Amino acid sequence: MRFVGLILLLFAACESSTRIAKRPRLCKPKKEDVRFSVDEWNTDFCKTSVDFSELRGGGPPRDGIPPIDAPKFTGFSVADSWLTEKSPLIAVVHGGNAKGYPLEILLWHEIVNDTVGGKPLAITFCPLCYAAIAYERPTVDNKLLTFGTSGNLRNSDMVMWDRQTESWWQQFSGDAIVGALTGTSLTHFDSKIMGYKQFKDLYPNGKVLSRETGHNKKYGSTPYAGYDNPDTKPFLFEGEVKGPHKSTEYVVGIKHRNHSDYVTLKELQENRVIQRMVGGIPLVYFWTAGANSTMDKTKIAESKDLGTVAVFVAPSVDLVWKAEGNYIADDQGNVWDLSGRPMSETGRGPLKSIPHRLVYWFAWQTFFGELPNK
């Protein structure tokens, strides 16, 4: 398989697993009955919401893809030396603080345990699904959860684990699927993939995750070159790709309460603005150029421009929307930037941003395809 080599390359520098205090093993499955390692786990395997046959080892051991637990940040004067205008990053804003997490770093670590404006968050990225998702880190039994990479996959999506209960979590959905916390879910925190220049323009006092991670990785390059070709077969994906789209075609999806909705990135790029009603709420999808793919060329700086997506709640169902450069505007003369901040003096307040996922179709239809649309 074409991408087996790059997966092995990614895992070649895997670090040893995190040591934790011993706890009794409960309902530990037999090695011959599962396709993942069980020796190092103190997980309560009695509690699960999925069949163990859906889980399989992806190659590395637990935390072999090393999460970043003590992130360092730098100002733009330093980041300018290694990021380009269209370098993609995950932008997270809270409490007057803005932080950017370059995907060229997240590619090699997949999880950053951090706090933004006093809010404990897990910034996650699964390259195999192109799922860049921020989650609130909850406190359980007076202990703040920190997350790592389990080394396992389910439907080609990363399975995370928390070090406090050793429960396993589906990265794409935020659901605990094995262990003591099975049945609980993490809260999706709003974030956006955008280009470095866009981040600087929006947040002049923002900070960027530093390359000083304590690990020697090939930041700025990707081992997944060509992976976002729509004809790519997802790595270790055993499910059926349904619907009208190819496996790794990009879609922009939202999950709101018990409803879901998506548009293809291609359609959004062509129209720039798409209006939809989802669960009785008027939404506006907006696209503008400015952020490269991390899955196209080996050097991310030379990759195609996927652009930046935002999804907002429309103040009224009667408004008609359009794109004006990097801004979104309505037919009443109101203009907003990518963050939803008003740029006109017409009295309109900021737009409410809705958490979304820019991901591959196979992952969206696998995890959220059963939810009612609109």
C-alpha cells in the first residue's frame, strides 16, 4: 500500500509510553481476541460503547506519537522565520487570548494539552481524517484530564486516552468509548484552521506554538504527501464509503444538538457563501483563500491552498449573504471579518461562530452520517 511507508516513517521516532500508577485491570480482553495491545493498560474494559473488533493498533505504542503537555509559545517576530503566509494553523481564542497551533507541528504530535484564557483545552489533529478539533478538558473527581495518543485507531480515526482514568476517547466525536468514562462526551470548543497571515491580521497580540517541543521532528514537511487525493484509500479503514462523494474529498460539517449538516469544500470554494437552515437555526458557511493543505506536497509551504472556513449563525433568516474579499457581508451593508467581528458602523454586533469540522468525507459519513440532516 502506497502510504504504509509514510506511516512507518511517522512512527519511526516514537517515544516510549507514559508511565502511570498501577490500578486493577478489569475485564481485560484476551490478546488473541483483539487487534490492539492490552498489556500496558489499566483501563476498565468492562465498560465500552463499541465492539472491540472495531479497534486496531495503528502502529505506535501508547503516546508513541508524543502529545505536547508543556507547550511553549512565541511571538510573530520569531514565527515569521519559519512560517509562511499560508502556513495552516488551528486558531483558538478565549478570554482575550489568541493562540495559533501550526498544523506542521500537530502533524507529528496530534494533541496539545493547553490552557487558553483560563480554559483548559485539548487541541487535537488526526491527519488521517484531517480532523482539527479543540475540546474542553473536564475535571473528573477533582482531577483535570490530560490526553494522550493511545496508538489505536477506529475507522481510521485517532483514539485518545486520558491519563487520569485511562478511558479511551474517539477524537472525531469526542466520545468516551472504552473505560470508566464511557458514555460521556467532551465539549467541542470553537476553533478554525486559518493561514498564518490571517491569524496575525486578526489577532495582532496572538501567540504561536513554538517548534521547541523537546522532540526532533521534520516540522514544515509532511509524511502524508498526496493523501488528500480524493481517490486515496483511508489508512486501515474497513468501513463502507457511502454517499455521493469520494473517501478523502473534503467536506465542511457541523453537528448542532441532534442535527448535522455538511457542504463540500469544493461547493463552498465555488460559491464563497452558502446559507442553510439546520435544526431551525439559520447558518452561513463562509470560505476565503489563505491556508495551505498539510496533505498535498511534502513541503507544506508548496501545497495547494485549501482556504479558511467559518460557520456563523445568521442574525435573521431574511438576510442575503455574500463574500467581499476576506470579509462576509449581508444585503443591509453590514460587514464582518473571519472571526465574526463587525467591520462596519451600522450597529450590528458580532456574529456567533459555530464549531465546525473541515474533514474527509469518509470520516464524516462514518461518525455523523446517521444524524438527521437539517
